[in-house]
Amino acid sequence: YFITTGYQRELTYRHDDGSFSAFGMQDESGSLWLTAFVLATFSNAREIRTIDETVLSQAAQWILSHQLPDGSWDPVGFVIHKEMQGGLNGNLVLTAFVTNALLEYGSADPAGVQKAIAYLESQIQNEKADSYALAQIAYALVKAGSSKANDTLDLLLKKALTDSNGLYWEPHSIETTGYAAMALAQKSRFEAQPALQWLAAQRNSMGGYGSTQDTVVAFKALTAAAAQQSRDLNAS
């Protein structure tokens, strides 16, 4: 019921061109970040309910229509609740985030997706790529089956920090560690386990995390790991 209601409500924020924004048609243009977020979320929801393919394909087309010649993206539109963007800052991280959304969808124009992957691969050694950026890039490259995925994970692991709970990364520790853990787990790297243990130990008394985006990413990482490890896991 909540998924169906949320899906129908989300569609009221859709523009005629397939993009999404905080106030829908009242905004001058769609928001690149929000459209990518919706595309990824709706793509995941296909396992639960029927999602209109036109909604997905038009969102992906709109995203790709704003891709720059080098394969990256500049911000388009705006996001009111900036905290929803988590640690997202700068074009490199935005490009990794958008690429991940297109990969979640899985049916976007391959040429555009490949251009985005090539751009991310070229930025692995970028001095501006902190652990947050590398975690997002690693997650995208692993999903894309890139030959540079393991190199990116190795770089990320060199930046890892440890405490009594396990392995984690700064800045934006929950979100960064969540993306890193998902990338490591998909590659069956043993370092995923201490990262997941650290994440589990950071939960507050309510079972969640400090912000919406932290909770979204951490929950996604923990549930993905649970699905990989065992069907008999106590998910409470």
C-alpha cells in the first residue's frame, strides 16, 4: 500500500519531459539529482510492483540529454532538502551518482552509459577524489563490470580507517562506508564484512541513522549483504 501510494504521489512531481523536481511543473526545469534518484528508486521497485516503462525511459533520456561531451554531468535544477543529497558535492560525485541510477535502470542508451563509465575510470587518480567520491565511483564501476573496479577498490581501501567496530571511511562516514561496503560485497571482497559490522554498530536507538540519506544508503548496504549471505537471517 505504501509503495503504491508513494509511486502515485511521486508521479505528481513529474514534468512533461520526463524529469522530476521538488514542485513538479511549477519549477522551471527538472532536477538532475532528483530525477536520477527517482529513476534508481523506481527501477528497484520493479521487483515489487509494475512501474510504467515510459516513466523510466523518459527519465533516463532526459538525464542523458544533459550529459556533457566528456561523459560527465553538471547540476541541473535544484534540490530544496540539500541534506537528501548527503555528501554529494561537485561534478565528479554527481556523475557517479547519476551513472549508478542509469545502471540501476539497465535499459538506458549504452553509448551514454559507456561514456559516463569511461569518464569515471579516467578520474580514479584525480586528487579531488576523496573517499566519498571513490566509494561512489567504485560502486558504479563494479555494477558496470569495469576492468578498473578492483583498482578503485584498492585505492579506496588505502584510505580506510579502523576502530573497535570495524572498517569505515571519512568524510560522510555512514554514506561513504555504505557505498564502499556495497561495492566490496559485490566483488566478494572480504573487507566488506568489517565495513558492514561498522555500519551496523552506528545505528541509533531507533534502529536508523542521523539523516534520511544516511539511513537509505546504510539500509541498502545491510539488506544487500543479508540477501547475499543467508536466506535465514533475522532481519529485525
